[in-house]
Amino acid sequence: MHKELNERQREVLELIVSRYVETAEPVGSRYISRKLDLSSATIRNVMADLEDLGYIMQPHTSAGRAPTDRGYRYFIDSLMHVRSVNQQVANSLRGGYGNPIRSLDDVLERTSHLISDVTKYVGLTLFSQCDKLYLDGASHIIEQPEFHDLKKLYSLLRYLEHKRDLLELLRHDFEEDGLTIHIGRENISNSLADCSIVTKGYKVKGKVSGRLGVIGPKRMMYERVIPAVELLADTVTDIFEEMDIRSV
């Protein structure tokens, strides 16, 4: 349960999350005070309250603040403004399947590539009936500042290599056909402590049959990732509605 924040606390938290997502650098009171036209002393007091409540933290090497898992969760649940997918991007995603689409495997393989390509995170698709899992774009992880720490990078890449662990992770949400978001230590593996996973279910012949989505840093662009994942899940469902799937 979230402790409800007052308006000023909400404004400060939203700015901290948005700025940190953009820059990967801790956010100082001076930046916030300029944005809100308030004194640095006032902002420092609000930031201290947010830190006491567990929504932000102070990295050891900086005077600025960064969001915690709890801060990201509050941002997603209460502050985020989800952006609709640009029509050009939507058309590109839908057109990315091309012709002919030959099989379920063909759809899932193309989907993992498309979602990785548009988000620049790791794209994944699961067909649960026979544990088919496709993964694309693991190299995008290397581009994220969080994973310049080689120990973190190694741990995550090793985890992604073990498809059995990923299958277990996605099965955990299989009963949910809607969108799910797991942030940092909300995930079931310590290897994902610096990651968020956004997935949504899709249907085959009217039944929820798998999930698709992305794995990326907690500092991901949720406002853009979420609608892209939702669009692709709906697109995959529509494709399977039109296909005669003879073999799975």
C-alpha cells in the first residue's frame, strides 16, 4: 500500500523520476527548485520527507537523489502519463510481420524482434502450451549505464541464458491476461534486482496462451514501453485470430 503523498511531494517525486530516467544521474534540489520555482531549502525538506518514506534514495557518491523501487511503483501507479503509440510507429509494428506469416513460431520470433527494436530493451515472447520462448536484443542491455558494472551485467546475461528461469518468471503471471509490471526486487530473481519487466498476455483461439513484453532497466521509459507492449499483444491476438494454426 502506498502512503498517499501531498501535491508538492507528488510534483517533486514525478520530476525526480522523469529526470533520472532521462539522464541516469541523481537529481539535485537545484534542478527541482528551478522547475517548481521554489527555494532549494523547501525542496530539500520535501526530498528528505520522500527519502524517509522510502520513495527516493541518496547514492553514496552524489548529493542528488534517485528513485527507489517504491518510488518507481508510485510513479507508475499514480503519476505516469502514458503516451499513445505514434501512428507511424504503430504502422511500422503492424507491418513488421510482413507476408507470408507461416506459423505461430514465425509470429513469436518476429514479435520478440519488433518489441526489442522499438523499445531498445530485451524483447521476449512466450507460448505457454509447449514452453516456446523467444528472446531478442540482449545486446541492448550493454548500452544501459546501470550495466556498465560488469558484475551486474554478467549476472543478468547469465540469467537471460537460462530459459528455464525465464519460463518460470513468465508463468508466474500467466493467469493475468492484462498488463503486469515488476520492478526491481518485486521480481523473483536477484539477477533482476536492477531491472523491470513489462508483459501482457495474448490469446490464441480466444484463450490466453502466452505473454510478450520487455526486460529493461528500472530506469525505463514506462510511458512509451507500456503502450508498445499493449499494442503488440493486441496485434498478436488479432494475427492468431486470422491464422489457421495447424501446428504448435
